[in-house]
Amino acid sequence: MQAFAELYRRLDRTTSRNAKIEAMADYFEQAAPADAAWAVYFLSGERPKRLLSSTDMRRWAAEMVGIPEWMLEESYTTVGDTAETITLLLPDEGGSAQKTLSYWVEERLLPLRNEDETVQREEVTSIWRELGRWERFVWNKLTTSGLRVGVSQGLTVRGLEAYSGIDRDVLTARMMGDWSPTAEFFQNLISEDTSDADRSRPYPFLLAHPIDNDVHPQEVVGDHDRFLAEWKWDGIRSQVIHREGEVFIWSRGEELITERYPEVASSAEALPHGVVLDGEILGWKDGKVLPFGMLQKRIGRKTLPSDLMEDVPISFMAFDLLEWNGDDIREWPLRARREKLESLFDAGRHGPSIRLTTPVQGDSWDALADTRADSREHKTEGLMLKRLDKAYAVGRPKGNWWKWKIEPYTLDGVLIYAQRGSGRRSTLHTDLSFALWDDDDELVIFAKAYSGLTDDQFQDLDNWVRRHTVERFGPVRSVEPEHVFEIAFEGVRRSNRHKCGVATRFPRIKRWRRDLAPKDADRLDDLKALLPALPDHVDADE
Amino acid sequence: MDGLLTVSDDGLYCPAGDFHIDPHRPVERAIVTHAHGDHAARGSDHYLTSAEGEGVLRHRMLDGAAIQTVAYGETIDVGGVTVSLHPAGHIRGSAQVRLEHRGEVWVVTGDYKVAPDPTCTPFELVECDVFITECTFGLPIYRWPDPEEVFGKINRWWKKNREEGKTSVLFGYSLGKAQRLIAGVDASIGPIYCHGAVQKMNDVYRGDGVNLPPTTYVSDENAPEDWSEALVVAPSSAGGSRWIQRFDPVSTGFASGWMRIRGNKRRRSLDRGFVLSDHLDWPHLNDVIDGTGAQTVYVTHGNNDSFARWLQEEKGLDARELPLRSQYDD
Ligand SMILES: [Zn+2]
Ligand SMILES: [Zn+2]
């Protein structure tokens, strides 16, 4: 624990990416695999959820040091962070924390899940006594809010790369999906053997950049004939994997969703072995796509009543092939991958619920623009434009894939602040602030929205907000960055008043993206890419 | 508030003796606890301060100000009220004001601390009936580490910066904190340079016989080839200015009680925060209040409401906020 706490201190003391990478590499160098695994877990922004309540922990601290709760809340208001408030209140003296990070998490923290409050309290106060001041702070931090020390999963991967010499793409792929922070996981993570044993593993998804509606695509992406154009389907981005007789379906949120879509899973058994498809899960009935609202009824459902399956049957719309014959073919140009994908369908090696997306034809940008204008009729969000000569890269490389959506603009943001609404909704937290990832992998607010969810959804969210408040500033609560929402807006302009440098016009919630995790949210650069090249006149009034 | 002291538009006022304590506007007779701007206003006709504080106060007041001094502990009669000044340990010359009248004793602390500080006389506890105390850090989250430990950290930070070729720029209040820092660091590590506001006060302290290591005023003529060996001491207002650019690359540190909370460091984008305060922390604040034996306590300069509530509920004292009309901005 001391080594990990020291790592936290080093990360906390610097804003330099290189210094952070170096600090992580140094830590991994000396850590036992079981501890390193937990370090990777926490550094990637994870934390064991629904374990201890921040409010309870504050109350226990107040009782332990003998101050009334109102005095603790005064202190909390001043400090603004539960972990830090508790640490500042408790006596500085403590134990020496000789034991390892994995001990403090596995033997001490995790067993508290589902214990009643008396047991939790006794154990937590004992942990506080046993740990030294700084270790106690770090332990509180990873228990209440997560580390939040300016390190993202991407940066963690760089730290691992610096330590192990394993390529970051390999590391990223190995960190996808469900994994448990165990010694074995860590050893596999940094294993030299790159023919990975785990056959369920998906590939990192290639993401697209938006094209601004006010400019001609020719100016942004060049000639149309270098691109494959497809409909931008409005579903759940997923990979379907068939390896060694087993089928796995992964969402972009890195959730294993195989069991939720049995139609697709059984169809996938018809695929040849060693195949990974990239595509979109859609509600599909009578040869037509169903609205996203219908699909939403299936999201998050693990048990499937037969009438629901009849109402909302699912299809997987495949648009890319990432693995063929067990070989990773992401390096192939799209043209070759598409050919292979088509050959698979020509040979009938797919079940009834797996479909191939049909390219949208057009011999000029104007012709494509005409087709795109019909997107709503096709129940799609616009067009995808994919460079035929490019590989399937990791992340969001500029120029490989573009999304050319019909208005309005949408981005996926992480909910980070909630405030009570006014009028009818004054009892609910309905004024919500959403954030995107900046270059330092910090979340920066880009939009506030008040509308777009149903009353039931607002009610659900309110319950969640109350139980997951991290900090309180008067009426505003900061919440754990856990939920992603798709935010629609009419336009953007530069703004000095907004910390992110961009103001959005008429932002509203389009939908709750329960299928996405915070790390899948969009980046500030995606928003900035929408700005007109030159400052417009509106800037003058800022 | 009613009794030996009341609150006037100008600040704390003693009707029996016809004088003010730390008025924020010019008055006829002002007793000044110490020379900080939120306690010593210019332009009063007549000042009374501690003998130790004369030098710094004279420097801060208008030329030719009428300043009378008394030694710590010495009593004088002001209009029938027995007045004495007692060390507050906050900065050079800082004093608590003790008033005795018709058998009742009141004490006004001004700003004070109990932690050791070689640049001024240490705090002395004075028993009283009514205690008017600052509570700048009146929350249980404020507990200070041992100053020696803090100076150890500052020294190590300075050495490390030197090794890495970075100038160490340390911010602190120019009167009091800066001199405490200069007296406390290990001057053998490298040269110490000071911002003009700090250097002026250093000279006043030295004139009083306070032992400070040599310091050089930062100017173009005095600029060394390489700043990276130096510790530069400056008021925090210099932080965002062009003045600091000459030291690049720098590592910035700030010495203050506020640095106990990480957010305060982060918000100012400082590299290091050193918890070193010239006010007292929560446990000492409580100890001092217990030690005075006062049954009535007025609090000011902090989270007044909650601290008064604490004293009422936990100690059963008649405690309330000092209803000053001015806003302290220290
Ligand atoms: Zn002061
Ligand atoms: Zn003051």
C-alpha cells in the first residue's frame, strides 16, 4: 500500500504526461502482479461500486473523532471531497500499512459488501487506525470517488507500455471487456506471447469523426471516390465473435451482451471459426429497422419474455470484418476487409439475424448528399464515410472514418453535476451538466441540459444522484462519472465563458446511453471539430 | 454587543476609555494589535502599539504618525481603563489587548498563533472574562504539522529544484510569513532572493535586531547568471505577473494554512503547498479558549457561525459572532 500511495503522490504532484508515465512504470517495476493488477484497475478509473456509502463514512469519521455531524458537514462543505475531509479529521498518527494494496482491497475492503452498517463501521474505523495518513487518504479515495488523479485508461496503457515494452495496441486489446484484477490477469496483460489465450477478447472499436454540416465534405475529407459510404445505423455498436465454437457479443461499452441477444448469438454459430464482425445491433422486423426507442426495451434486459422478443426481434448489421481464420486482419485496407466480408455472406455463412450493410451509392458528393437527406426515412442518422485504403486502427484516428450525420449534432457526454430543477421538478435533480474528455483525459463540462428524459427516467436518475454524490457545493452535487447521455444540440460557437471554450446551442438529452461506459464518451476535440474555421460574429458578445 | 467594548462604524470601540482597537478607518486614538492591513488603518491621530511592533507599524503608517509604545505586560491607564499588551506570536510586534475596568477583564486577540516563530515573541495566554478571538481556521480539519517538519520539506524541495535546474519560487505574505520563511530555511542550500515588498520588510526586521540570513532584492542589476540555485521569496500576488517569468523554469510553492486543503493548491496551480500558518489551528484554538477561563467569547475572522455554535453546544459558553460591520479581507 505504501508503494501505491507513493505512486498516487507522484501522479498528484505533476501535470506532465511523461512524468506520470514514468511514475507508473516505476511502480509496476517493483509491484507484485496481484498489486499491479489492482493498480491498473484503479488507475483506469474503476472502483468497486455499491460497496460503502460516502455519507456513512463521513458519519463514522465524525463519531470517531467526537464532533457533531453538522460540524463534519461544515468541514465537508469547505473541503469538497469525502476522502479528504475524513483524512483531515482523523488523527494524523496511524499504523504503517506494511501490507500490500491487494491485501487492503481484497481482504479488507471487498468483504464489506453486503455487511450491515455496524460491521462496516467497525471494520472501516479499524482500517483507518491501521493505515498511515497518506495511505488512509488513498484508501478513502479509491473507496469513495475513485482515484481521480489525472490518469485515464489510455495513459495507464502508456505506463504499462513503458514498463513492459508490450505494444500499447496489444495492451489496449487485452484490457478490453470483463477482467478481474488478479495476478493472473496482470501476468497475461504483460505477456510476451501475443497470440492471446483469451478467446472472448474483442478488438478496440474504431471510432469516427464528425463532419460539420455547414461545410462541404470535399473541403474536409477530399474526393468522394476514396470512400465507402454506408448508412449510419442508430443502434448499439458491437462486435460479434466466433472462436473455437464459442460466440461472444461485446458492446462498445465493453460489456459482454451475448445472452441479451440470443437471436444474434445463435445466428453467429453459423459463422466460420475465427471470425470477428464489427457492426450495429438493431431492432429489426419485417425487413425494416425499428426505432431506437423499441430497441431500448431490450437494452439491459437479461431475462427476455417471449412477447418482448416477438415485439422487438434483433438483428446484427455487420459492416466490417476484423478477424478471419483466426488472424487479426485489421491491418488490411478496408477494401480487402469488405471483400472478405462480402464473400462470407455470399457463401451463406451467417444466420438469419446477421445482415450485411449495403453500401450507399453516389457518383458525387452532391448525389451522396441527396441520399443522405433521406436518412430519416431510412431510420438512420446519416452516412458513414470510410476510407477504402485505410486499416482498422485503434481509437479515433483522424481521417479513417467520418460520420456525416443529419442535424442536429449529437455527442455522448458523461454526467458529472446535477442540480435540483425548478417548478414541478424542484424535488428532482433535473438540471444536469455533461462533460467530454480533454487532452489530459480530464472531464470538462460542455453542456447543461434540462429536458429529454421521461419523468420515470428523471426519477431513476434522481435516486441514483442522491446515492452517488461525491461533492456538494450548495445546491449542486458532483456525481460519480458513471452515466453517459447522448446530447443533441443545434449548433456551436466559440466562447470564453465556457471552460471548454465552446458553447452549444439548445442542448438537450437525446437519450440515456446505458450501453456506454464513461470512457466511451466523446472527446472535447470532437466538439471543437464542429467549430467553424473562423470565429463568427457571435463571438463579439462574449 | 454592550459593555467595556462595543462595535462602532469604525470597528471595536471602548466607550469608557474612548479609544478603538484595530479600527478600519482613521480615528482619534487607535490601539493596533499588529501592522497587517486589515488591522492597522492609516491616518489615525494617535496609535498605541507594542514596543516590539513599532518598527513595522511605522513602516506601514503615514510618515510622522504619532505612535506610542508599551512593552509587553506593561500596564497603562487610558481614560480610566487599565490597558496592557501581551504577545500574540502572529508576526513581529503582534499583541493581544487586555482591558481591565471595574473588575472585569476583556482580551482582544487580533491575529495569533502558538507555533514557534523565531522572528517574534511567543504567544502568552492571558486569563479573562470576555475573550474576543479570531477563528480563521475554526474547523476541525485544520491541524498544523510541526513547523520543523514543514521546513524540512521546503529545504528538500529547494534542493531538488536546484538539482533539476528549476528556480524555487516560494510565495508567502510579505510581512511576517516571508520573514518567518527566510529565518527558517536552510540558507546554506543557495542564495535567497526577495521580491521588493518582502525585501523592505526584511530590512525593517533586521533593524529590529532579528537575525535573518542574507537576502538580495530581485532586480535586473542583481540578476545571477542562473536563477536555478536560488530560493525566491515573493508575495502570492506576484504569482500571475510577468515579474515571475524571468525565473523560468520554476517550481512554485505556497506557505499557508490554506494549503492544508488540496483543492486550494490545485486551484492556484501551484507545484507545492506547504502547511505553515501564522494563525492557530483547531486544537490550539480550543485549548486557548479553555485556558483563558472566559465565559463569554466573541469570534471573528473565520467560519464565525459554526465556530460560535460549537462553543455554545460543546463548551456551554456564551459565544457569538463579533458583529463587526467591516469585512476583513486578510
Ligand atoms: Zn494578521
Ligand atoms: Zn487579520
